[in-house]
Amino acid sequence: MKEIKLFINGEFKNSSTGETFESIDPCTGELVAKVHNPSQEDINDAVEAAHTAFYSKEWSEMTRERRSEILLTISEKIKERKKELIEEEIKDSGSTFRKAAADVHNTSAFFKVMSKVAATFNFEEIDAKASREGFSKNKRQYTPIGVCAQIIPWNFPLVMAGWKIGPVLATGCTTVIKSAAETPVTASILAEILKESGVPNGVVNVITGGAKEGQALISHPKISKVAFTGSTAVGKIILGESAKTVKKTTLELGGKSPNIVLDDADLDIAVDGALYAFLYHSGQACDSGTRLLVQEGIYDQFMAKFLTRIEQISIGQTNDKNTGFGPVVSEKQFNTIMRYIETTKKEGAKLLFGGERITGEGFDKGYFIRPTAFEITPSNTIWKEEIFGPVVGVTKFKTEEEAIALANDSIYGLAAAIWTQDENKANSIASKLEAGTIWINEYHLLNPGMPFGGLKESGIGREMGVEGILAYLEVKHIWESDCNTREGKMWFDALF
């Protein structure tokens, strides 16, 4: 069993109160780690360490080349500890081996991308259009925003830690990052890697905990920016707290993403894509395609293939490399999902598949829910509300216009997908969908060079891409006069 301590100012420390809690394997019910819960004093210490580090010469005057080297070293060390990280991510989060392996790879790759950003991003640039010879030189200067409070969710613990910490190091900010109480292990291992890679003390501090600890962190007066990934309900609370002192805030929140299958789609690809869209990581992804819209001309044929393939999903133990579908993260999440399933049944929606707990040898101690599909309408609760579990609602539509209207009938706007063999049609529909990421004949895949984030109540701001870097920078306009005689500065005469 691991012991997860607080990582503050480059050192692993016990909680000042001695308070700890346990992290449980959602597949087996076994104890994974004893975790130190931070006190208000610990959180203050972490923020002070980040504040001191931000203004230290070691960090503030570090060259971009050195920051780039550190980021690349982090990427390499993640690869070196791949086996350990996969094993711990499986036990702590309920990820399957396949998912955990992909997460480790993607996190390493992201730090490599951030290494290139640190080396090549133009932190100061003269604007040739704004400047005029003999009058002024006008330039933009990008400077690090300051001390950040970053709060990550339990569904992609290592990836989300990377997404948050990478831009901090690339831009010269500092941070206190709070991992989710359910999944604190790999963020702690990442802290070890950061220290070994040459990140100065205090630049990145790692704590864990729940809502109380998150509140204490984001409300600290020395925090300049808040970055949160999680539910829309919590995001609204954080936005309200940040507004009190006008902290810069980025939020990546919930989703209820539409997945549109047109009647000219390749059915074999679209069926497997639809299953992947809502069952990846047992449906515990904010961009999951949980509203499946199928055109009436192919509806019966599509659903016949869909129900055949859903029975073939590889359900098993998370450490088995052949397993494609595992448990949900906790008993709390299990109970939430089952309540949604029971509510949908009571509302009279047609249950197409699943809808119950998986039991039997190897499953009784874990939080396994059978992949579940309902036939629903916009009146159903699960049309509107995010479940965060392996449940999809299927809805038939007639025309493309109807599909667009149904897709946009949501408070969320995180992601969407279109399945068709007509590229022009796909792009036309994509331009009308209210979502931050739209896939055509694909799902879930992301590119670190492109922005990710949501419209409407799915969030504010973006992660990854240039937009994700700018979120950690303040921009200054520096006006340098190119008019160097008093006679030339006739505007001064307004006073005389």
C-alpha cells in the first residue's frame, strides 16, 4: 500500500493535522493508498511556496531553453516509469490496462509538446501593422499570469495533471494543483518526476482533498488564476468565488454530447464509433457521446448491429490486457448512475440493453454496471442531465435540420460528432452545431496542438493549442516612441 503525502516546496510532507483517508480500488474493493488530507495551514504553505517561487530569480529568470529541457526530461521520465504509472492508474482509478497505457503515453507526449512550446512560443513580438516609423514601435509582451490554483477530476488523473502542469512550466507560472480525493496516486508520482527533472522547489505543489480543500485553495488571496476541470455545478461555485477578486478563470465542465448518425454513414464504423463514444472509460468522460441521434432511414439496421456489438464488449478485470470495459470509479458514482437508470425506467423509456449491476465471480467486489442503452426523447431526464457513466439515450430523427435542432437542445456544448460519407454535408452540419470540439467519423481523439473546451455551460476558455498557452499569460502592450523631438510631439500642446 502506498502512502500519498503532500508535496509542498519540493518536499513530501505529512498533513499538519495528521488527518488521512483511504483510496480504494474500484475493481476489487482493496485498499490502494493511505492519503494525507491537507489542512488550511498546509494549503497556505503550498500557496506561499508557489508565490515565493514565482518571484525567485531561479524561476523567473530561467531561460526558455532550460524550461524546455526540464519539460522534455519530464516526458522521458514518464516513459521510464510507464509500467509503474500504468499499474497505479489501474488500481486507483479503475482504468483498464488499455486506457491507462494510453493515458501514460499521452501525458508523456503532451510534456514533449510543451517542451517545444517553451522553446518556440513568441513571448514578445512587434506588431508591424500597429507600428509606424518615426512615430511608434508597438509590441505585445506575454508574461506569466502568476500563482495558479488547479483542480483536476478523477476520470483522467495523470492526463489532467499533465494538461494543467505543462502550460504552467512552459509559461513560467507556478501552481498548487489539487488532485481528486478518489485518485491521488499518479499525481503524487508525477510530483516525484518533476523534482527529479529539475523543477525548482515551490514551482509545482501537489495536494489532494475534496470540496473544502478546493474552496480554501481558490479563495487564497495570492492565487492569480484558477483552472478547474469537473462538473458544471461545481464550476459555477468556483466562478462565483473567483469573481470576488476577479481571478482569471478557465473551466472545463460537463457535457451531454450529441452523436449524429446520418443515413449514408458507414454502419460498421458508425456502430463501433457510437459504442466507443459512450463506453470509453465506462462512460466517465466529459465529452462522452451520450445522446445518440440516428436517422430514421437506417435506424432499424443500425440498432440491430448496435445491439449485436454491445453484447461483444470485453468486460473484465482492469489489469487484464484484453479488458475493454471496467468499473466506475466509486460506490458514490455507482449509486448516482443506478439512480439515473431507475429514473429513466420509471419515466417509461424503452430499455434496449443493460440497466443492471454486473455480478458473479470477479465482479461482486467492484462497481461494474452493464453497458446500458435506452430509447429516449427530449422529455427524459437523461436527455438533459450528465450521468458520467455507461448509459446512452438513442433518439430517431428525420431530417438534418431536425438533427441539428436536437443536438443543440442542451445547456451543454462540449463536443459532438457526425457520421456520414458526405464531407460537404458533414462540414455544413458541423458549422451549425454548438460545441467546442466536433468530430467527423471519429470520437474522443484530441490533438495537443488544437484547443479543447466547451460552449454554453460546458465551460470558459480552452486547454491545449495556442489558446491553452495564452490562458496562462497576461498580454502587455508596450508603446515605444519613435518620435524623439519635442516639436514632433504636438499632442503635448493640448495642455499649453
